[in-house]
Amino acid sequence: MATIDQSNKDQARKHFSTGCEFQSSAAAQHHLANLTQGSAEMEYRAAIRLDPKYVRAHFNLGTLLQANGDADGAARSYSAVLRIQPDHQAAAGALGALGTMVSTAAPSASSTSLRAGHREFNIRI
């Protein structure tokens, strides 16, 4: 497994910070929400590419995707958080809350069944 060098970690944090700025901008300026949220999503994904174990970037991406109605994408992001940091309470809670929304969707051929707490639900991958 390749080690993440400090330069990549620094760049990842820069993308994360930019994503946070876009996301809070979107909350303050509703008429630009789609544009700035799309930019925030790109920044979080860039941070994750540079540092795949960046828990905060995965979590914020999940929060953003959930706010935009992408329950499957949010569940994947929260699951990534829990793979990296199994005791992350907020991700576990968010994933559990998504269980109700995602479980009502019919499973597809490319679905994976996940168990969060006592709930089981399907997530399209």
C-alpha cells in the first residue's frame, strides 16, 4: 500500500477547506446553491483522491450528498468513514438514519447489503 506523503496531505486539506467554504457559501446563498455545492463536492472528492483516509472529507461529502438527496452516495461516504474510523459516532448515526430511506429502494443486481446497528439496507454501488 502506498504511503501518503505530506505534500498530498497538505493538498488534500486545501481541497477540504475549499469544499467547506463552498458548502457554507451554498447555505448562505440559496440561489447559487447548485453551483457551489457542485464545487464543494468536487473539492471533497479531490481531497479524498489525494488522501483516501481523510475522514472529514468523506464525512462532509456524505453530508453534502445527503442534503442533495443522494442517499446512496451519502451512505457510501459514511461507510467509507466507518471503514477508516469504526467508532465515528456521527457517521454511524447518519448511516443508520439513511437506512430507512435506502431500505425502501428495490435492490438492484449491483447492490450490496450493509448492516448498520440493527438495520439492514441495500446500497447501489
